[in-house]
Amino acid sequence: MRKHKTFGKGTNLSCILMAALLQDRGVDAQYVDLGDAISRDLPPALRQEIVSCDKRVPVMTSLFEGIPGGPNNAIGKSPIDLCAASVAAGVGAQELQIWAEVDGFFTVDPRRVPGARLIPSVTPSEATQLLSHSSKDIQAFAIEQAIRARIPVCIKNVLNPHGSGTMISLDDVIDAPSCIGTSSTLTAGCKDSVQKQSSFNFAPTSHSKRPTAITIKDRIMVLNVHSNKLTSAHGFLMYLFRVLDKWNLSVHSDPSSLPANVKLQLGNVLEPFPEEMLGKYDLVRVKLLYAALKKDEWLLAARNLKTLLKPGGYLFWSEIGAYGYASNPYSEAFHEWKRIESEAAVKLGRDPKCPVLLPYQFRQAGFEGVDEKVFVTLGRPDLINIITKMALFYMPQNLNGLLKLGVMSPDLTEGKVNSLVETVTKETENGVEIGTNFHWVWGQNLGSS
Ligand SMILES: C[S@@+](CC[C@H](N)C(=O)[O-])C[C@H]1O[C@@H](n2cnc3c(N)ncnc32)[C@H](O)[C@@H]1O
């Protein structure tokens, strides 16, 4: 708490100094301390603070002190943006300007791509998506607050004040707001850029919209989390998120962090899809169901998936199967694993030949223009590492799973699983290459069944 108070004191002193400086330069300014404003309903409370300044220019602190967790929580990291958004909402501002150290949003990261262009205007959902994928020191939450209060936001750069900035417009249809602020040249910048946008036909039409920007996210880690079922589901998730929070890891499986046009839903390919999903999609993409489907379920899945397609829409399915693995030089341990997997597949009612029959099943389901490409990874130096990593990750899971299911003969023991995994690991370290075949199968829905 003392740390937050110390942060807060720096802000207080700066504001006192700035108010004095403005007064010294002939601007009637007033210092406003917002230290405890967080405990009240923010926008009206901030409005009251502004109104009490009458005609004087308010120089406000941000909201460090009152925020639980201070500058170390999500809000506290950039309380100035939130404070500004709340003030804008409180006074019903025509526009909120956020002055940061970036020119605005670019079509792609300008540090990586020299030809990146500044985007004159983005929609609120684009801004939220771009902020969640960038390191910009602007807070998406604050922008959401302003947009919710129907206030457009203009991002400007303190290091390049004459730059045009990016306007976060209220709607997809851009209604250029009249800018307010202390510098008409600067505020006109955003407005100009909105008009330019229209003339460049960047603006979305009611029919279609080109992608606004491309973002790259690196240092992504995929965590495979397994519950031992000893704790309740919510207790387990609470613990999991606590650990992630401790290491400051943001989680992207959280549906609220998905782009606004992406929706996650559970569906079963073996059951009819809900009415509202039928005939709605141009493309349905399916991947890696081979362990999920029994021999006679592939056709049923293809038929059900076809019902999702618009007339003319495509189903694209990529699949692997136990049959399609190879090693070079030949690895006995690796092929023993694949033999066990094929034997288990038969016992579990699966088809070890899958996905070889998939194009045939597509035709049976009524798809037209059915075609296939088999992508062979063996012998591809660029793919060895990833395929080996995948196989070594999957191998113990697969064998231990079969062991637990108890479907295999008693000669599959924990000792045998460990020895197979150890041998294949060593062999691949010593240059044995392993590969698999990916079957890409596609077909078009032209209405026949
Ligand atoms: C090997 S994973 C592939 C996951 C994902 N498609 C990918 O490529 O990363 C197989 C997935 O199929 C899902 N699955 C199993 N049975 C299914 C069914 N009847 N309908 C839809 N999905 C199913 C499982 O939940 C699992 O997520």
C-alpha cells in the first residue's frame, strides 16, 4: 500500500507543478486530487470535480491510490486512460484524446515491416483486438468505457504531435466527430484522417470489409493442463488461474479475449447441428478427429458437417492416422508403437486405415468436386523437429492411455511403454527421422445428398 501511496505522491506533485506552471503562463488552472474518487460512482463524481473548477482548467491526478491493488492490477497499470475515459463520460465529451507514445494503429507492426501504414480509423472492436495483440501502453478497458458512453477516441502521439493519429470511431459507419481540445491543428488531424479514410475507400461498406491490420504474436506457449479430478472443477480452475497470474501469463483460451467476430461453441459432429447453424457457412474446417471417430462414424460426420454449408460452400478436412507413420532408418520401437495403436484402434471400433477412405466418404455424403492432397512430412528437414516433438509428446500419452483403458493384452505394461518411449527418444536424438502423412480432403456442397 505504501508503494502505491508513493506512486500517487509523484502524480500529485507533478499535477501541482503543472497547475502552477500553467498559472505562471497565464492559464487559469486548478489542481484536482482524485485520490479517493474511486469509492464513488466515477463519471458523476468526476463531473462534479470538473464542474467545481468552473472556468479554470482542471489538472487532475489519476486514480492510483483508491484502486484496489494500485498500479499493479489491470486497471492500475494505466489508470490515466481509465481516468480520462471516466471524465469524458462524466462530462459527456464529444471526443476523448489519448496521448501516448505511438502514432496510432498501424496496418502491421512498423518495427517489423517498413511499409506499415497508419490506420486513420478503426472500429471499437478492431481497437480492442489490436490492443490485446500489441504492447501498446493504452488500455482496452478504458477505451471500452469511452465507447460505451458513445464517445469516440482519438489516439495521438506526444512525440509526434502533428501526426494524424487514429480515430476509434463509434460505429462501422464513420461519423466524423467535431474535435474538441486545446489545439485545433492537432485535433483536426484525426478528423482529416477520417475523411481521408473514406476517400481511400478504407471504410467498410455494408457488404464487405478488407482486413484492417495484421498482428503477430510471439512467445506463445501452449499449455496442456490435466486435472487429477481430486478437486472440484471450479477449485481446479481457480488454482490454475492463480498460478498463471503469479507468473503474469495472459491466457488466450479465455473466450473474452477472442476477437469479436470469433465465437467458441461446443458441437458434436455425430449429432444434428442446431437449426440456426444450418446452411450458414462458406467453409467448414475440420482437423484431427481420427481418434474420436469409430469406423462407421466418418460418413455420419461428413453428412452432418455438410448441413452447415451454404450452397457452394466447402468442407476442408485435414487428418492423420496410425497407418501413415514412417521412420528412416527403420525404428522397431516406433513401429511397435504404431502396431499397438492399430491393434487398439480395431479393438475400440476405430478404423486403422483412416483417413484413407475419407474422399470416398465425402462422395458418399453427397459432396462434389471431391479432391485430396497427401502431404508427406518424411524427408522434410524443415519439419523433422516439429513432427518429432509432436510424436514424442503424443507417444507416452497414447500408450499410457491405452494401458489405463485396459484394452490391450497384458504384455503392454508400464515398463514396456517406458522402454518404447525411451528407445524412440534416443533413436530420434541419434538421427532417426520420423514422419507422418497428412490427408487434406475437400469437397463442395452443391445441394445433392
Ligand atoms: C486431436 S484433437 C484435435 C483438436 C483440434 N481440432 C486441433 O486440430 O488442434 C480431437 C478433438 O476432437 C474432439 N471431439 C471428439 N469427439 C468429437 C465429436 N463427436 N464431435 C466433435 N468433436 C469431437 C475432441 O474434443 C478433441 O478436441
